[in-house]
Amino acid sequence: MKLKVRMKMLSLHKSNPSYMDIQSEKLFLIEQLARVQDLNIIARIKAILKESGEATVGYKANGEAINQSELIARAEASNQSIKEGRTKSIEQLRKEVKNW
């Protein structure tokens, strides 16, 4: 006689998505995507992601993704600050770091 074993997956997904933060949403999607067996669904998801915007080129200290246009905007803002003289010397930075 064969025994049938059923396992229930533990989900971190809450019933109301409005209370989830972005990381919880991502984990839920990863969990769901891992179960997908239909290549058409995977292709559609890839197409949506491709259409949704630019690729991630880096991450902020808090883990938030940065795309190319955001990175360029930050670099341009930094260049403008330099032109306006809003800079710090290495010594000023070292003193500031000691107070962290």
C-alpha cells in the first residue's frame, strides 16, 4: 500500500497586500514563480519586466534598487555640487567620520 504524503508550503504572504512592504512582495512572487511550470507564463513575466523600465544597475545602502537614469541623475547632481564648491576636504571628512 502506497502512502500519500501531502505537504503544505509555508507562505509569508499576508492576505492584504496593502500592508506588505516591497521585500515581502518580492519574496511572495519568488515563491509563486518557483512553482510555475508553464513557459508561456514565464515569457509573459519576462516581457512585463522588460517593459517596466530600465534594468537595475546598483543598490542603495537600504537595499533599494537604482536604475541607470537615477544613477546618472545622482552623478549630475554631484558634479553640480562640485562646480558650486560644495565639497569637503579629506581632513574634514575624517573629522566627520569620527563622530559617526
